[in-house]
Amino acid sequence: MQIGENKVVSIHYTLTDNEQNVLDTSSGGSPLYYIHGIGALIVGMEEGLLGKTAGTKLMLKVAPEKGYGAYEPELVQHVPLTAFGAQEVKPGMQFDAGSDEQRFIVTVKEVGAEVVIIDGNHPLAGVELNFEIEIMAVRNASEEELAHGHVHGLNGHHH
């Protein structure tokens, strides 16, 4: 069976940057299960897996535009340290920000005596992504999985 819209796919993968730093992997753990075509993966991965079958091993190089987007310098902001109240703020911390209509995560980049530099870009924005993938299985998604928008376990509904 080929990977296509509304197919449940399980893959093992290793994600690296262009310097071969491992950014994420399923190696040594359970495969990643997803429903193809509903936006569960980045666009470049879905496009690269389309039409492939179980047992296929492949390398995918995904440009930032089909991954987590281009790095947008305007998403870096200087915020007064007082905006964080009494909370201790350290580089690497992440906060939920935005409005009721649009929420996003910001990462603290630097903490000064009076100013905190935050970055609203995804940590992998602007990064070319390299995936080493092995397709483990492909099957039709059940009506329940499609209605819920995610894969269920072997014995029914697992969240």
C-alpha cells in the first residue's frame, strides 16, 4: 500500500542539520505514527513520503520553506525584565505569548540587567532539515481516527 491521503503511516527517523548534529530521532524507541495528509508533519516530509511503501528507506532534505519557515528577524523582541514580574528568567526558557486569536511560543535568548531578548521563531526556523527515514507500515485510517484527527492504538482509543 502506498502512502497517500488518510493513510496511517509509521516511520522511524533521524533528523540532522547540515553539520550532522542529531536534532531528533525515534531510534531506540517506538516509531512515529501519523495520518498522512492532515498536516501532522511538516510539508516537506509529507511531500517526500507521498507514494512510498512500507520497507522503503530514504533520505529527505527539506528546505526551511517546507519545514519550519524562514527565520524572521522581526520576531526577535526586547522586553523589559519587569514584564516577567518576580519570576526568575533564564536563557532557553519558553513562554506562551500572543493574543486570544493567535498564540505562539517565544524562547528567551538573553537576559540583561533590564531587558530580556525573546525570539518568536520556531527553534528550527531557517534550518535545512535532513531526515533519514524507514517506513515501517502503511494502512488505511479508521473512520474514528479520521474523526479524531490522530492515530489510535492497536486496541482502540489511546490518548
